[in-house]
Amino acid sequence: MKALVLDSKENFTVKEIEKPAISEEQVLVKVSYVGVCGSDLARYFEGKVHNYPVVLGHEFSGVVKQVGSKVRIVKEGDRVAVAPLVPCGECDYCERGKPALCENYSFVGSRQQGAMAEYVAVDEKNVLILPEEVSNEEAALIEPLTVAIHGIERVSFNAGANVVVFGAGTIGLMTLLALKARGAGNVTVIDINGEKLEKAKKLGASTIINSLITDLNEYFSENPKPEVVIETAGVSQTQVQSVEIVEKLGKVVYVGTSTRDVVFPPKVFERILRGEIEITGSWMSYSSPFPGFEWKAALQYIKDGVIDVKPLINEVYQLEDKEVPFVKMRNPDNTSIKFLYEID
């Protein structure tokens, strides 16, 4: 089969590799669309992989072409989306119903062959059968949507809550959509990219703030502070500002990973104590029973039209385009949100 293979750092090759064989409990998926995730950028540009060569890609949809002898629900011809986490099912965290915290997990597109290829072998339990209302293209965005859903469900908030989202990238905009679906009230999106902020406005943000132009401390001294802050940018400055601007008794969810030291000045840290602020992290998008409510909810939201992910799909490529979408995503002037490879 044809695959886009990362042979070494910043070195993609389109080549023929062996089509994967399936076990009794697996299905063979012919990939339709696969998205490029921010974590894929680190694998390509920074060499953050477990081994070379590797086929990336964990946000994908496709059609089942073969099923194992013990597969009972999924059948040939089913259109599917796939949850990429492969938990061990045996460690303490798996037994406690926390598969995302599994200590011995595998993962499609990093620890095992990914979906930037014509075929992928996956366990039946990782497969979600798509209803006719959900296209294969939309289904390739289910995985990042589940990340957003998992993040906002890490804390409880009342309908109509005043929420701030830091970051207007894929996860930030998905979080905006999930918050609106969940019943949040005013949702303010903060970023430094004006065009992405305009997209956030079109997707339902009540307020957009360019933090290069507006001083956040000054703004939130004159406007109501948020009850909930969801940090998706993964920037040390916004990770501190999340605590700085949240209301007393408010809640902060960290979704974006940290790339630099996060230093809290004493006055900001003291807000956690004096304001009794609840702070939590959010990791991946899984719960029990696997793959979790996040995946059912994401599929249902798209099926019912509660969430429309189509406006996030900006650029579609072929495997032969190799690193083009990776380079575009790394460009600080990039205003596109979601980049896909069309395989089938």
C-alpha cells in the first residue's frame, strides 16, 4: 500500500509498504481522510518520535474493508471514525476506568502505524460506525472535537456561564463549539491572530480579544471576570493569565501542553488561595466504557447539526504533497484551521 513515511527528522517519503495484517479482534480500515495535529508537527520538525521510520496520523476516517473472525458489530463496508488510543486494559488506571492515563498504552500514528497511509489495522473497540448524516470528511475531525469535549467536562459549570477560551486554533475553536453546545453563555476567545479571531466570532464567540492590542488585566477590571477559563494555547503567558483573570471561586482547565517554564508571580499564585480557584488538567479524550462519552457526544453533536465542523476544514492535500501542510501550519501567519490529507 502507499504511505507517507517519516524516515527521519523533516524527511517524508511517499513509498510502498506492506499492508497491515489484522488479528481476530481487529478490522482493516481503508483511510478516507486524515488530519494533521499539532503533535504531528513536533514529530516532524523536532524528531519527537519513538522510532524511525514511522507513519503519522491519528485523526482519521475510512471504510472497513476486512474484519477479524471475532469481530461482532463492525462489518465490511461500514464507514467509520477511529479512536487512536490503544490502552493496555490491565494497569491500575485502566481498571479504574481512566484509559487516557494508561501506563502501558499504544497509539495509532506514534507508537504504531498511523493513518497517513491507504490502510490501518485497528481494534474493533476503537471503531465508531458513522451514521449517514456524518460525512467521512467531517468524521476526520471527531478526534480533536473529543479533546475539546473532554476538556470542558473536567469541571462543572451552570448553563449560561461566562467562559474564556485562550487560543483560536483547532482545539480552541472546537472548545468554543463544544461550550456553546453544552449551554455556556458568553464565550470570549482570546488570541493574537486577528483572522482566527474573526473565525471564532463567526462560529459563535460572544467576544473576541486580540491580546496584542488589548491589555487583559485592564479589560477584565472593567468587564466581568469569567467563571471558567479553558487554556488551549499552550503558551506560558496565557497559562499564567488564566489564573490572573478568572473570577473568585472560578475554574481553570489546562488543555494546551507547556513548552516553556510557567512561572507564577506571588500575587497571581495567591489568587488561587484567596479566590479558592479550582485548577485541573485535561489529557486526551477518553473515559469508560472505552472510548468514552466524549466520542458518543462528538458523533451525536455532528449528526444532529448541533456542531458544524465543516467551517474548520480549510485545506485538503494528497499524500504526494508530503510536508506542505506541516510547513503551512508552522507559519506564524497561517490563518487556516484544519489541514487534511485525502487518501481515498
